[in-house]
Amino acid sequence: MTEEIGGVFPVLPTIFHDDGRVDPDGLRRVVDFAVAAGVDGVVFPGLASEYDTLTLAEREQLIAVVGEAVAGRAGFIVGASTADPEESARLATAGAAAGARAAMVMTPAAVGADLAAQHDFYAALGERAALPIMVQNAPSPMGLGLSTEQVGAIVRSTDAIRWVKEENMPCGQRISALLGDRPPNLAGIFGGAGGRYITDELTRGAIGTMPAAETPEIHVALFAAHRAGDEARVRDLYEAMLPILMMQAVFRWRLTKEVLRRRGVIESCFTRAPGPAFDAGDHAELTRVLARLEGHFRGP
């Protein structure tokens, strides 16, 4: 029987030293920060973790670090996205050994949109993996951006798949469509896209969200309000977060790490992944944004 999961599961960033080496201690501090904020669980490594810049050995090492740091205090979903079912199974097995409850695996671009090939990939993974699978449907160019019908067919292709993370636009419509023609083995759908569309996703039946990790206590408070049926509180918190969500959409891991640095969680904001960097004006804008969120924060 599949364990139930849901709620707030931030995707953790990979923390590096200034010279580009992975920083396991920094990652442990991020785990502690998220758990102290009351998250339901964490995800690692995902797109927001710069996972495609990590070697397979680094991913295995840091999966073990996250599992040890979580230590049963929250849930853990391991990211196991690769184009090779053998490698994905290896990462899922590492996650299972570290206490993960599920393995999140993006529809591999290398396999392509051919449904028979996707079926073969996930069926082979299901036979080898030590965990139930969450299919991540990410937009192009990160993922394949599959249609709802295609995702539904993949989910139906193997009972090893139990959840979907839907972040192809428009996310809300796709969640409604997939739940409207729900595969019998689908336990639930998570929203993604950094939490930018969370209110629509929850209204349409999403069981959880996977935002970035810089403001976990606000996401936790929002989800608690949703569970309590306090729509006004949900909207107030969402609207308070919108400025930082918009900055996060542009700067992604750099925004996450800069906020974590300012909040005293990590020391280095080094990223391996390419992307726009902050200039003086961006730093000033982030200072203004964080000042307005200060009342929602609590110390790490």
C-alpha cells in the first residue's frame, strides 16, 4: 500500500562552496531550516537543485546527506530524473536507503514523446526501483511538456506510478483535466513551477506543492490556511509572496541562495547552472521585497 503524501515539499537547492565543490554541511543547514519551518517534506535533487550539473556520484552522496538530515522529521521525495532507467533506479534505490517515500522522475527528453517509449522507460524503472514513482511533467526545454492525455496514458501504463507533478502551462487546467479522467492508480497531483500558481492548483484539487526553499514558513502557513478552508488567508499570503515569486521566476537558484544567505542559512551563493546574475539594482529590489515579508519570517 502506498504511503500518503501531500502538503508543502520544497525542492532543496544544492549548496556549493565558492570553488564549486558540493557543500554537504550547507545542505544539512537548509534541511534543518525547512524542517523547522514545518514543511511536510522535502524534495532532492530536482530542477531547482541544479541536478543536471551534478555527477551521479554527487547525487548519491547528497541524497544520503538529505536523508540523514531529515531523519524522519518530515517526508522525503528523491529526485531520480535521468534518461536511463538503470541510473534512475540506482538513484531511487539510494533514496529508499535514505528514507525517501517516492522517486520523482521527469519524462526524459532523450526518450521523446513517443508513448510506447515512455511506457517502456517507466515500466523498466518500476521493475527496478525500490520506490513508487511520481512523474514530473515539466515544460520544454527542461522537459517534454506532454499533454494531459499523454501524461494520463503514461500513468496508466504501470502501477509503479502513483503521483504526477504537473508544471506545464496552464497548470490548473491540466490538473483539472487529469483528475477529470483520473487513472485508477493515481494517488494525487502536486503543483510545481515554484508555487507561482498555487491558489489555482489547490482549488482544482492538487494535494501538494513543490516550491523553492527560500520562504518555507509562508508556504506552510498558506497550506495550513487552505486545509482550514480559510480562503481569505490563502489569498493574503499568496499576494504577499508574489513579488518574490516573480523574482524567483527570473533568477531561480540564484534568488533562492541569495535569500538563504541573507537569512543566515548558507554562506556561499555559488551556482553551477547558467542564468542571469544579480546586479546592484536587483539586490536593492530584493532588500525591499524581503523587508515587506519580514513579519512572516522566523529565524533559521
